[in-house]
Amino acid sequence: MLTPDDLPACVRLASDRKWPEEPAKWAFLLRVGTGFGLFDGDELVGTTIVTRFGEEHAAVSMVLVASSHGGRGLGRRLMEHALAFAGTPVVSLHATSYGKPLYEKLGFRSVGSVTAHVGAFDGTASGTSRPVSEADRAGVVAVDAEVFGADRSAMWDELFGFAAQVRVADDGFVATWVNGDVTMVGPVVAPSVGRAAELVADVAVGAVVRVDVRDAALGSWLAARGVVPRSTVDLMVRGALSGDRARLHAPVMQALG
């Protein structure tokens, strides 16, 4: 299993595959999930992280194989180990076009797409949310479980400390976390695209942000304010998603399903 001591090697491996290095994200995922590594001697040549949400759902992320070790079936080996460890009826991940064929062979199917929008937000705050309080936290976790379809309270225990902001309203909430020079916006939970936009506005003013958007209408709203589409991935699932996902407008991060 990977430990915090392996973080520099994880970052080097990401750089080798032209991924962003994202040390803070790696560190967070290794706290909320379980990381697995493949080593060639002392060299880390493959990774994956499994984050379990109770007994029902697990997210698989950071599936990487060093460029020097491609074509040896190591990606499949990592995924098979991750699925065996997860042991849950539902497993989700976000897949690029490069990884999608492998995941399809392992029983995943695409159930939607997510487009990363990035840019300096040129809009105004709505003023319809407030900073989360201690009294709000249990409600946020409960609503997240309703929307996501699994209990993610252990993740939230870490996220409340990791997040730069968590803001709540009577009908939803939004969080941000810092990834280098970019403010990542997510999760965004709201009853409509319009309310989601208002929540995003309250945390995006004056910042370069990234929002991983599942709804084209929210994407259009962001693009009109300088936060433009950059890349699209598939949301893929083994099993069946549950929860009220119409209210989930953006994930915490793609690595967490």
C-alpha cells in the first residue's frame, strides 16, 4: 500500500505521464482512500487509489503506469486489484478516451460525461449562501449521502479541513479546494442549474477556478463568465448509481466519483 512517504514518487509518476503533479490532491486522496503501487525495484511504476464509501460504493482513481512500463498489462493488473479490494456492488470512475477501452473490458459502462471548465471568473457573487458552521456540518453530510447515494461521512471529516471554503444555503451547498494556482469548485449541490450557478458565483469571484460540470446549461453559464471548457471525460460505473444525482452539479473532484 502507498503511504505519505510515497507522495514524491506519485508526483513524479504523474509528471512522467504528462498529468498535473497536484501534490495536495494526492495527499488528500491517500488520507481518504487506500493507495496501491507497483514497484520495479525502488521505482514506483504504477498507482491506483480506492476510496470506499461505506459498503455500497467505491471510487477508483489515479490509475497510472510509467511510460517506461506501458504495454505490459500493468494497468489491468492495477484495476483488477482495485476492484477486488473495493468489494462493493457499485464502483465508479472518470475515464479519458485512452483508459475507457480497458474499463469497458472490466465491466464499466459510461453513464454520462463531465467537462472541466477553467478560467478567471468574470461575474458577481449572488450573496445567497453563508460560510458553513459547526451546526451545519451534519446536515451537509446527510444531504450529500442523499444526493450521491452513499455515506461519505469519512471523506467529509477530512474535506471540512482540506477545503478552502464550504458555503451552505437552505437548499444546497458548495465547497472549494486549492490545487496549485487554481481554485477547484466542488461539490456543488443544488435543486436547479440556476441555484447551482448562484452557489458557484459566491465562491468564484476574483479567482481562477475549475468546475467539473455535468450539465451543459451550467457549462454555458460558466463559459459566458470566462470559465471555458478544457477537457471532457466519461463517468463510468460498474453496478448502478443511486441517489438524487440531478442535484449533484459538480463532484468534489473526478477522483472521488
